[in-house]
Amino acid sequence: MSVNVVQELMGLARKARVFASMPWVEGLTPECLGREGRFEIAKTGEQFERRHGIFHLSECGLSPLDHGGLYGDACFEGILVINGQVFLYREHLERWWQSAKKMSIAMPYPMEELGWWILKTIQEVGFSTQEKGYLRPVLTRGFGNLGINPAKCLAPTIYCIVSTIQLYPPEAYDRGIELSVARRTRRAGKDIVDPNIKSNNYLNNIFGLLETREKKTLETMMLTSDGFVAEATADNIFLIRKEEGWQENPARVHLFTPVPEYCLIGITRNLILDEARKAGYTIHEVKDLIAMDFVGQGKECFLTGTGCGLMPIVGVEGIPVGDGHPGEVTKILLQKIRNDMADPAYGISITANRAQFERYMNVR
């Protein structure tokens, strides 16, 4: 296993790049931003010098005093590069900004400026239109003295990893995957942590995976403190129930998903809901789904997320969903999202110039 991980990481390192932006404090800011010819001075209007640049993974570093690493005081996004475009780029940037606002971390750049730098980083990687890429932009509270008080930090750190991702093997989309259910580890309620802040604190989700690791499933269902289904550890979850005659009357397809107060309002989740509405399906956002609602005859289930797209679920805790194979409606929605990923209207070309990018960002 460790040999495979090393090989995977080496393959990642050969192609990936990182955009990094930090205040310049001699003796504290990582040396990648101190090498002549490797950085630019950012014009952000801050009361100190901020530097940014594009680097190989091995060149870039974070300060040991960065509060993102010390305390998880940071927010991020996951963005897909597919079919030669950055898929739903504007929507992801806007959600990143909203997470930052809820955490009271002021973005040093206008959205169009930072978005352009990330697009430049993609262009330096040089993805082909056949390659699938992944962006992980991160905003941290920045470096500061020890102690969790945000007032100790000078200003935010920003970095964006541009690499590849494959959460599930390609054949899984044809055969589906199974879920385990975390019983001890529960999804924190919105009164503890707003699920729609996409923060770097995923420890609870990791505990959910650790709880179920002996079952060797690829994903785990998370429940609320009251035992209702909230989401998977990294994805939104959907249940489908079909009434007789649904092929002639699509309103007889009922699509269920947990309410937004239980889970992150995923961008892919919203896309699937839009496609379901256009198809005429009946949508229910509900508070009282339980794990066993998802199994048995006549059911379908799938996950959605940026990394996975739409992944069919064929079993929960060893009990089949439907006939144990991806269902008909799931396949329809999977094809719709694949069509969207190939549609230029849903993103911006990875080869776009500055003017094209700014026009894209200003379209509403």
C-alpha cells in the first residue's frame, strides 16, 4: 500500500502547480516568495508587502505558524477541470467568498483578480482537453503567534493547488459502490458549525471514515445527532422512489435529499436538483430520512460532489439498494451531468485570456 501511495504522489508532483500569496515578513514567510524572479508584489492595498507566484509543489511551503495548519482556521473549495474547461468556476469562487465572509476572513484580492491568477496556474500546468484536473483553493487566517485568537494573525494566506483527482475508479460509475453508516460519529448541527462554511476542519468526517474502515466501503453515511441522514463524509446524498408509470409521467419520480441545514449546499447537488426539475421529477428536501429508507426494492440512491460528479450507490450496510445495480433514473441523471460537464455554458475554457475571463465573471 505504501509503495502505491508513493508512486501516486510522485505522479502528482510531476504535473501539479501551486499559486501562493502571503504577506512578506523576513524570516517567517516561506523562502519560495523570497527568490528573485519567482514572485510578484501584489497590489492589494494592504499596509505591508504581499507577494504571490506560481510554484512546483516541492518549492512551496506554509509557515509553521499559519493558523490554517495549526487550528484548521481556513476555508477551501474543490473545483473540477474537465473537457477543457473549469466547471462552474464562478459558482465555486462565489461560495469560497461566502465561506470567507462567514469566518470573518477578508479576501485580499477582488474575485476577478484572484480567479485570473488561478486560471493562469491552470494554464501553466497545461492540461489537455482529455485530462481531468482539480483545483483546491484555500484561504487561511494567515500566520501569527501561537494561540487561537484570530487577532494574532497578520493577514490571510492564500494558496491554490492545481492537480488531478480520482476519488473512485472509473468502473465504479457502471457498477456503483456501497456505503457504510457511522453510528457513533454524528454530523454536528448548524448551531455548532454552519455546514455551509466549507472549512478546513474535516476531523469529524474523518472520524466517520475511521469508524467504518473495517467494512472497506469507499464512503460513509453521516447521521445527525437525532439519527437522521445528513450527508456522506464528502458528498451529498439522494434517494429516488419511483411510482408505476413514471416513464410516461416523470412527476412520479420522487427525488429525496436532506435539508440544507443538515449538509453543505453542494454546487453539484444544486445542478442535479436543477436537472431533476427540468426533467419534471418531484423534489423533496426533508428532515427525517433514516439510513434504511435507502435500501430495498424500487429504490435508487446516489452521491454528488465536485470530485465524484454523480456516483451510484448499490448497497447500504450490506443491504442492496433496489436490485443491487445502478437504477434507471440514476443513469439518466448521470448522463445529464456528463452532458453539462461538456457544455461550454457551464464553465470557462482553460485557455481563456484575461478579457474572456472577465466577461465570463460578469455574466449573470
